Amino acid sequence: MNRFPTTDSKKRLAIVMLAPSSLEGAGYSLLQAALQQHTMRLSDCFVGFISRDATYSLDFKSSDVEECMAQLKEDLNKFQPYCVLYLGETVLKAVRVFHSIGTYRGVS
């Protein structure tokens, strides 16, 4: 399910999202535009997921999330990224960052 780069990029960026369905819609277009500003494409990056289904109230102890997180950890160890970009509050919680997204935006 996780996707390794299909190009030989030296930047070694890993992007972690909620689920494969995150690769659709306005958020996906925004991500593509941001990468293009830095002469990158999504195919240059490792793209990982914490779940198979996009549910914003995930049970982090569910077998789906536990399996996906184990696979993500294994795949990130193989890829050896220079930087990991975690997208969204649910993903931050899954990787055990317990601040709200507002904290990162400067909103209390």
C-alpha cells in the first residue's frame, strides 16, 4: 500500500497521510502544487499511509491501523528519508505527536 519513489530523487522526502483516498481532491492538488514549487513530483517521494480507509475518528488500536503502522515503520526504515512530512492531525496523533494542528499553526 505504501508507495516508494518511482524516480531516483536525491531529496528523499517521505510524506505520510491518513489513507490512499487522501490522494484525491483539493488537498492532493495543493500538495502537488507545493511539490512542484520545489521541482518535485509525488513520484519523487515515498508516500505512506496509517490506515487503509480514511476515517477521521480512527481507533489507533484497530488491527488495520496497527498493521499499517508496522508496515509504514518497516518501509520508512528501508527508504531512509532525510525528512518526513506528516499530513494532518490524525496522522500526527497516530505517530504519537499529541499537539493539536493549531499548535503548529500558532493558534492556541
